[in-house]
Amino acid sequence: MAKQKKLSKSQTRRIKANQSKRLAKAKRANNDVEDVNIDDSLLGGQEFGRIITRYGMHADVEVQKRNVTEQDGSKVLTEQFDQVSDDNNVEIIRCNIRRAVDSLVCGDIVVWRPYKVNNEDFQGVIEAVEPRTSEFVRPDFYDGLKPVAANIDQILIVSALLPDLTPNIIDRYLVAVEQLHIRPIILINKMDLLDETNKDLLEETVKLYTDIGYQVVTLSAKEEEGIEQIQALLKDHVSVFVGQSGVGKSSLVNAILPDVNIETKQVSENSRLGQHTTTASRFYRLQNGGAVIDSPGVREFAMWHLSKDEILAGFVEFSDFVGLCKFRDCSHKNDPGCALKQAVSDGKVSDIRYQSYLRILQTVDDITLRHQPKDEK
């Protein structure tokens, strides 16, 4: 029997690559519609819709209810998607996604085509995505920058008395939001847990951010206190709720939309860490003309995708002092003549915010070093 010839490294790589391609193709054949085989003659005309949520290669799309007329024996759609339609004018359908659509997130405005023939599972195919007016992204070491929501004009940063009311996590979200030039609002939830042990911390936190110029709202989703104020803030806006796991984002959506009934989970008493409830971002329309997007919570919001200048610019109250430093390349740490450090000493800038800024820089440096190739360290 002839001895089997050993494969070269390049041959091994090619075989593994081909196997991966075959496996991916098999998975698509089992789970998705092969869009190359879709006969365009089986599809209707193009329409607009909004992504409600996405599931792999499928998505739920909000479309305007279709009034149809018969023309030459075929149905002709006579209405287009209206971005400000109320619940009475829209319906939600499930669509396949063309593979050419490489990025699709909750809130996207898409071009889709309906199936002319009856399909029990899907009503149409998404073919293109309109340019986004804005997008909120979450850094992920495995997926890179992962979009969470698109076409929003307001971001509500939710914190809470439990698991912990920590300005540092609020600051991380504020830095990210400031890059988008979108209005942020800080919500402090679980006021039903307010007592003498956390009263001072709450007052200090509220004052810290209101002094800078941010709007802060305290509420209790559980007791439905402050919900009317939140509803007024959401009116005529497309907003996204973001925040640490366990702060009560889903409970807040439940209070605003009682008919939704999103499953919620309690904070772990042992770790004091929040448990993930929402697994995918989802768009909910409000009766007052607004809409909210509930996004998955995170344990830690990383900042490695931002430059040091962008992080610095995210602390808006620093801007009055950073240009006054003695040296143009001042790091605002231990450099002589640092106007920012002097402003902190003079009480013109909060030391809490300054320390938060330094911690963010340190975590970015640590992460960069950790993921740097060994030959470059």
C-alpha cells in the first residue's frame, strides 16, 4: 500500500478554507433563502420600511399598511412607507435579507420587495439600506464596532441605584454620545430603593451632571414614578435606551408600553451584576409620535475605538481649559503647566469627572497593550 503523501501547509489551508465555505453554504441552505435563486418576477415593486429587529439573515420590518388595486390582473402597491406613521397605519412583516446587504440594524430604513406568491414564513426580501443619519455603535473585540441602533436623534443613558450608581459608566456612554452630536439624557432608575445609605450619592450624582449642563431625570420604573416625564421627553423623537445590565431598561420600556411585557431579570445579590434581558435591539413605536429602541445591556462599555483626543472631547466641560495648557502636547496627567489640572485644583472642574477621564485612558492603554502583537510589545 502506497504511503500517503503529506500535505503542504498551503494545501492544508486551502482545504480548511474550502471546508469552511461548504459548511457556511450548507447552513445558509438550511436556514436562509438562497437569494441568487429568487426569481425577480415573483417579487413586487420596491417599497420602504424600517427594521424593527434582526435575526441573523432575517428581519422584522415595519411597513405602511398596503392599499392595493387590481391592474392587469396583478396587485399594485399604492402607498409608500411613512416614517412618522402611527400604529393604525403600519404592520410588521418578516423578510429575508439579500446577502449584498452587509450591515443592517434596528432603526434602519430599508428598501424591500414583497413576494407575489404566498409564503408562510416570509413576506418579502430586503434589498438595500438607506444611508443612516446616525448610528450608535458598541465596541466588541470579536466583531469590531457593532452597530446597535440607527437613525436615532436622542439617547437615554439609564443608570440606577442598583447594581451601582457609578459616574464612570455614565461617563463612558456620554463620551460615545458626544461623538454623534446627539442629545443625551441621563435617567437614574430604581428610586424605590432610595434610603439614607445612598441619598447623598444620588444628590451628588445629579448635581455633578446638571452643573455640566446635562438633563438628569430620576424615576422608578417599578413604581411607575416619573414615567409621564419620560413619555414627554420621548415625544416626536426616535430614542434609544442604553446602559449597564440590570439597570432596568426593559422594565422602563414595559412601564412606557404596558402591552409589550418584556421579560425582566433581577440583579444578582452575590455579584451585584445585572443579568442580560434584551438579547437584540428592538424598535417600539409610541402613541405620542415618538419611538424607542431597547438595546442589550453591557457589563462594561469599552472605549478602545476612540482616540485620546476624542475621549478628551467627550468631557465637554474640559474644553474651556485644554487649550490653555503650557505645552501643546500636554497629556493632562503630570505635565507642568496643565490648565486642566489647575482647573480641577481650583474647583472649576469636578475631580470625579477628571478621575473618570484618567481611568478611561488607562483602560484604553491596557486594552491596546493586551491586544498588541507580541513582536511589537
